Amino acid sequence: MAGARVLADGKTKFTILITEPADPGAPTVTELLAGIDVQDDVLTSDFNWTATDSEKIAEKALSAKNNANAIGSGNYTAGLTLWRKYDPSTGAPDMANEPGWEAVKEKGTELWCYARESGKDPDVPWAEMDEIYLGGHVINDTPQKVDGTGFIKRRIPLEPQTMYDNIVVAAAGV
């Protein structure tokens, strides 16, 4: 039976770890399950977690009639917008129900983040051999107030440090 195409809407699981995995390029099921799933609190329209064009190194031979670049260091772009949550009776921040915000609210926080985009819904727990399209170590910048429309939210710029493309979840205890 041939594989089926899957619409991307509602298929991204995004997990933040505040402790570095033993092997960041192969996080275990246990490590990911201990993380903070934030996909329900992240705005889709400006979620940015992807590789971008790598650096180009001019490597043209004297005889070449066209440019010939070698591919250099990889580049990534990352950032997300989180909705804030408030206690309806007091209007105060609802810290118990926004662990994602607690993880990213201080500038310079080191995080390890992993994204799964597959035929699984994002509420399905991480499993051994799940494909992670991009994961890695980031440092966040100061959360930014956005345009003030819609729900109260903050944009979190992320500065990728070491990233891992197209990896898989390792078995627990590996």
C-alpha cells in the first residue's frame, strides 16, 4: 500500500526541554516526554523553525563560464509567538497553566527544542523512531510585545546554536 499525503494543518508537535538531552542529536522518548509541549499555545502564522539557505563559498574554476559555489555552514531561523494565560477570577498571570512561558520569559535562556510534523496529531506522545524534522539548542532573546490585536501574546526570537536536521527519537534508556 502506497503512503498517503497528509495536510500539514494541525500536525506539528513542538516540545521544549529546559535540560540538555544526553545526546541532543538523538533525544530519547523519556527526555522528550519530560519536556514541555507548547503546540497548543503557539501561534501558527509566525511559527518559524526551519533551515534556511546555507552560506555560499565562491569556488569557481578559472575555466568556468558560470558561478560555482560550494555549500558552507548551515543557517537556521527560529522564533515563536506564545499566548499568555490569565486567571479569570483575579486577572493575574496563570503560571500553573503556562509552563512554556515560564521556560522562555527570561532573555538568554538555553533551550533544546524538537518539532515533529507527521501524520500523527500533536497530542500523540513522542514514540521511539518518530521523525524530528528539526531539533536543537537555541538561546532565546527578550520576549516582544506584538501589535496588541487578538489575544495577549509575546513573540520569542530564538537564536539557533547547534541544530539537527531529520533525526529520530531514540529508545528510552539509550
